[in-house]
Amino acid sequence: MNGRDGGPKARRVELYDTTLRDGTQGMGVSLSLQDKLLIAARLDEIGMDYIEGGYPLSNPKDEAFFREVRSMRFKNARLAAFGMTRRRGTKAEDDEGMKALLGAETPVVTIVGKTWDLHVTEVLRVSLEENLAMIADSVRLCRQAGREVLYDAEHFFDGCQANAEYAFKTLAAAQEAGATGIVLCDTNGGSLPGRIAKFVEQVKAHVSVPLGIHCHNDSGLAVANTLAAIECGCVQAQGTINGIGERCGNVDLTTVASNLALKMGCDVLRPGGLQKLTELSRYVYEVANLMPRDNQPYVGRGAFAHKGGMHVHAVRRITRSYEHVDPEAVGNARHVLVSELSGASNIAEKLGRKFNIENDRKAQRKLLDRLQDLENEGYMFEAAEGSFELLCRKELGLYHPLWKLHRYMAVIVNKEGSIQSTEAVVRLEVGGQVEHVVAEGNGPVDALSAALWKALRGHYPVIDHIKLRDYKVRVVNSRAGTGAKVRVTIEFFDEQTDQWLNTVGVSENIIDASWRALTDALELKLLMCEDGPERAGY
């Protein structure tokens, strides 16, 4: 955690992301191991300063995450493991939680401790003195192990309101034990900006290490409270992407980052990171299988949407008449009625160099128009870049079919008292040769996948490098009932290139939507192999 030097415009404010830990405590939020690894990579890409991976003693998934993430090389972020102070009556070095924290082998350890005397005496059921020792011992052990230690002062603002003298003692215990930063937490999310500012100002007289702020949104004021704390001297903001989290959620880092950079002149993320916030927001929604909020500030699909009449007329003349910032500053786009006035530049940025259309506005417009048509049908390409690239190849004349499908069929046999079985039949033609194969699987999609691979393996053995890792289904137009369209998003891992490949399919038939996503992945892999290794990246 950095210090407080620098003027207001040059001031660096660190962003600490806890989507992978605090975010998963939200209702309806569940991330697989692969989800967490993928999101971590995206967070690092935009320049997040800290990524909190989870609580290594909490569950096997978090434990596995810290093992797997060691093979990743972060360019911008520092990885943090989260945990509690040692248990009462236990030496820090003997405590299982502390062992797990150090065993995660992260450069940063975040330790949460009790600040509110109510929690100390009524929840933990320990003496006030023992709680201070628990904080100090835990911080000291991690510092002696060479880790950067952030101390999260849980319930700080409620604790300060109830017993300020004791709350400050808990901070002093952490600081004297070697904490490199102290984070003030509005854990219940019930504070107003005035109280946040008041107590942050008071803390500065008692603490010499850098301060951070961690707000929850139970009063709908998490962003306001975070900005108030930053204005009063905090140099780090903790939160989650899209504000997901327990109860009413955490502070939304997409909103905080945008306000800090565009409204307060602060230095956040890496250069160019702010322009990827909208893409990151939608990616996390898709990976977490959550519905995006159209009215989300800055990054929502409706954040810069204008309906007819006076607003559209004014915006066409002077955009700032009804827009407080340029939508492109955060990677979003303006919407007038149902069409976008801009966005071709996004096409150029993503694939312009690869397909030599950086300066071809006609080609960019063609791709954008096709993209919009498909999105109206229910497609979403933010987390399906593989299908988007295949779409571009088709529209630019850089695609040729690799096989001809005759038909496919999936049969599910489910008799009472017997085990369900699924069988898929695929008949297709490759290079003039007909392949007619049968395969079994755990459900129709698994069986179809096995049959497709079986039919193509002899012609394209390279497809065995593609491994299906995740599969998600979402209803697009739920009001249509059982006849609704579904969107299937599939994640593959290419063991040959160590890269992820994401594809999407949309149809009223879940099997057909799955088939489209499956075949997109294989076709793109094979076409990239034809391109050669220098263009094999996704």
C-alpha cells in the first residue's frame, strides 16, 4: 500500500478487488475454480493493484485456487490471501488458519479482526485484551514471514461510534505489530458519508501507515462513502466488480474507479485500463451467470442510452448536454433509440490488426452491424470472443467450411428404476469422406461433444488439445416460457497454446444452441492452425 504523497491530480489510489472472495458471498453468486482463474487474469490485465483470491481455509475450491494461481504471472496485481486472526487461546504459529494463510504463498496477506467491542465480547466471547493480542500476534507472524500485511478493521465505523478509544487501540495493535496498511471497514453498510469522513479524519491522528476503505452497500451509499474516505486521506479502495457481495453487495469498483479517474483526477489502474471497465463488467456478469444491470453507472448498457425527442436532438448537437462523461472513456458506447452511433473503433481495436482492417471503416461498420443483429437475437460476445472472431472471419471472407453436417441426433433413455443413458449420433462429411459415429455421454451435450470429436479426430487430431471446462445456459426471453430462446456459453482450454477459448450459441433448442457453441470452438481452432503459430492466439 502506497503512502499519501502527491497532489490531488497526481495522487495514486490503489484498487483492491475482492470479487473472488467477498463477491461470492452474494446471493446467487457461485464461481468455479476456472471462473476465478479467468476473472483474476482479467483483473490483472486492466491494472488492478490487488486481487484477493479467497480464504484458503474456507473450502477446497479456494485452496485449489491458490495452488493453481501460482503458475500465473501477474503483470500488475499483487495476489492476497484473506483470513481471520488467530483463535483465542492458540499461538499464532500453531493456528490452522494462520498456517493456511502462509501456506497460500501469496505476497500479500489480509487479516480481518474485530474492532467493535460488541463483537469482541458478545460474538467472539473473548476479553478486550485478548482480542488485541490476537490481532497483534497474527499480523506479527505474517510480517515475520516476509509478507505485506493489510489489516481489515471489521465493523470499524460502528465500533468507533460505540467505543472510539477501544477501536483505536485495535488499529494501534495492528500497526505496532507491523501492518503495512490498515483498511477501515463499514461492514454493515449502515454509515453515512458524514460519519465516514469524521472517523477517517480522527484515525489519521492515531495511525501512521496508509489507510484503505472497505464499504458495503446496505444503505445504498457504498460509492459515496468510499469517495468520502478517499477525499479524507485513504489511499486504497476495496470492493468488487459490479458490486456483487453479501446482502446488498460491496462497493462497485467500476463506479469507484470511474469517479476517481474522471471526477477526482486520481491515478487508477494501468494506462488504458479505464477503457476496459465496461468489457470487464460484462465479462464478470457472464462468467458468474448473472444478469447485467442496464442502469449501472458508467458501464451499464443504458448508462449512455437516449430515447427520442429533445434528448436525442441535443446529444447529436452537443454530447455533453446529456452525458456527464464521454462513454468511450470507460469503454462503453452511446445508444440512440435501438442503434449505436459509435462502436466501430471497438472492432478495430479488437481485431483490426489481425485482419488488416484498422483503417477500413466500411469493414468495421459491416462487422458492427452484424454484431448488433446477433445481439438482438440473444447473442452476447463479451465472454465469447472465440465466436466473435469466427463471425468476423465469415463476414470478411476469411472462412471456409471444414466439414459438411448431414445430421445429428441425441436420444435420452430414462426408464423407471434404471439409470438414465444418453446416446448421440453424428453424420457429417469431411474431405469427401462420410463419418457416421455414435457416442454416449452424461446428457445430450456431453454425448454430442463426444460424437463430434470422434467424427473429426481422424481428420484433425489437433482437436484433442481442446478441453471443455465450463458450460452455462441462460434463458434470453423468459416470457416465451418453454419456447424461449436460450444462450449457451462454453469455455474451452487449449492445451497446445495455454489459452482459453470461449464460444456462444443461441437457439430455441438448447441442444442446437450447444451444438453451435461446440462447433464454433473446433472451427476456430482449426482455422487458426491454418493461419500458423504467429496468429494462433485467441
